[in-house]
Amino acid sequence: MKILIVDDEEMIRAVLREYVEFEGNEAFEAADGMEAVKLCRENDYDLVLMDVMMPHLDGFSAVKEIKKAKDIPVIMLSARGEEYDKLFAFEIGVDDYVTKPFSPKEVMARINAVTKRRASKPTGNEILKFEGLEIDMAGRNVYVDGEKAELTPKEYELLFYLVRNKGIALTREKLLYDVWGFDFYGDDRTVDTHIKMLRSNLKDYRKFVVTLRGLGYKFEE
């Protein structure tokens, strides 16, 4: 894999590069957000490791610009561990969020988890319909009464996972582990927040996302 490491601290880039290359991957570096955006527009990478606090252009803004051009998996690396920072990162399309200080081995494990999740996404032309709710699995599009719903990447993944496990009771912990790909450091309100946003976008068809009091959620016709 080709992995772009974006951090304004040279030592962090060097350590991550060593581990990335040790695992048989190609490593590339950028010292700030602007350089990262430029490199992503000009080259193809399999994954980006993105710091948040950087000069010229912060990591969040850089991810937004990169996502406009290409759907590249991104793992954020940040000293900011507040829940709202993590939620914002997921809302703009980040695949995972690692809080500093971190273990390089943990970062590599998360890279492998994100890569595995991405590879398992459907490639066929499967379209599922539930009354006026239409879900295009391969195209990553959701239509409500014929109109395209504007979901965040994480909302789509959450809906996709619920639909794939239709009728099965899913705990918040399981949703966090399987949709976000790691054990969330904090409480499980992040699931409730995303369910609330998802339901708002599904409008009348929010009824399919059923709350299981004290447990979690399930998708049920």
C-alpha cells in the first residue's frame, strides 16, 4: 500500500514511516495540510495518516479538501481527544481516530482494520427497497421517496450495517466496534448521535430504525 503520513513533527513522521515500511508498505510524507492536499490531488494513495493541529491548513480542513477530489481512507492522529472532535472527524468522512500519544503498533493495527473494512464493501449493483426507502449499496446512495438523501459517510456505513443485520438486535458496543472499527474511548453517545442524524435524513422511514431500550438498535420492516 501507498500511505501518506501528514504531521508537522518530523520525529513522528519518521517513527510512523519506519513501521509503515517495515510492514511492506510505501511511505510518503507531508509536513502540513496544504502539502497533503496537493500531494493527494497529484498522486494516488491507499490511505492517509493525518494530524489535526498543523500550520497553514489544519487536518480537518485538509480532509475536507481531499474528500472533494478522492475517496481515500483517512485515519486522524490527534492530541485532541474530546468527543466532539471525534464526532466531527467521523462526520467529515474520517475512517478512524487515534489519540496521541499512541503506539505505532496500534496505528498499524488500525490501518489494517480500515483496509479490511474497505475491502469488504459490496461491489455489485445491489439495491434494497423498503417502501419508499431505496438503498444503493454499491453506489453508496440512499433515496427517500425518490430524492437523494445527503448522508455523511459514517451515517451511510451505520445504515448499511443495520440493514445488513436486519432484524438482529445490535448493542451500542457492537455498533461502535463494527462500524467505527475500534473500541470508542468514552461513552457510547456517539452511536445515539449518529442514529439521531440518520433518522432525521430518513424522514418518514426513520420507523425502520428501532430503538431497543437499554440495549441498542435494530433495522426492522
